[in-house]
Amino acid sequence: MMVCEWKTFATDSETYTLELFEETIGDEFEAMYFKENEEIPAYIWTVNYVIIVKKYSKVLTDILFEKIPRNPVCE
């Protein structure tokens, strides 16, 4: 499900508000995508990046953000 307004989500160690996310990533939020029955988004779009939200623990709910440039410049 695509959401164009920020929806706060939490892991076992952190609650991600819009302000915290934008500070962490260093860019402005645009949209987020949730897979069916998931509380944590799978993808988050910012002005300059697509953020892949990866779960890295099977026991705890911990995530990491992988930033991919949206509009890479090729020379």
C-alpha cells in the first residue's frame, strides 16, 4: 500500500517519526510503501533517494536503511 503521508513506525530500539527519519537520512520525505500486513515500510521515497528498509534480525525487530539515488547523473 502506497502512503503519501508519514506514518510513524517502530522497531525494538527506535520509534521513527518524520523528524527523526529526515534527520537520519538527510533528505525530505515524499512517500512510503507497506507490504500487506506489515507495520514497517518496505520502501521510502525522499526527494533524492529511494530507501530500501531492510530487516537484519530474525529475533528482534531491527532495520537498516539502504539509500539509492533516484536520479543518478551519468557523464
